[in-house]
Amino acid sequence: MLEEAARVFPEGECGENSWNGWTGALAAATGLKGRPLFMPLRKALTGLDHGPDMKKLLPLIGRDRALRRLAGEAA
């Protein structure tokens, strides 16, 4: 699922709308929704089970760092 998440990650800089567009594309590609979709992304991107709204965090994490974290690298 994380490989597919990296594949459909939006191009360019991350903004507040990136999260919704990205998770929508990922849901369409995988058939996942809700917790099974969001929890692996949150864990991969933040290392935490809960926290602030990912829509607001993703722009702070940034595209390059997010892709490295999805690949399992420390970023």
C-alpha cells in the first residue's frame, strides 16, 4: 500500500489540498477507505498513531521527505 501511495503522490509542492487529493487517488487505486487507508499513511509519515490533522502536516513534511518516509527511510 505504501508503494502505491508513493506512486500516486501529487507532483509539486504540497499544500492543504494535497492530502485530500492524494488520499482520494490512493483510495481509488487500492479500494481502501477510512482507518485502513489513513493509519498506515500517518504511521509512515509521522511514526505516530494519532496527532494533528494530516491535511495540515503534509505541507510541513513536504514531498521529498514524505516520499522518503513512505519508502521506509529515516527522513
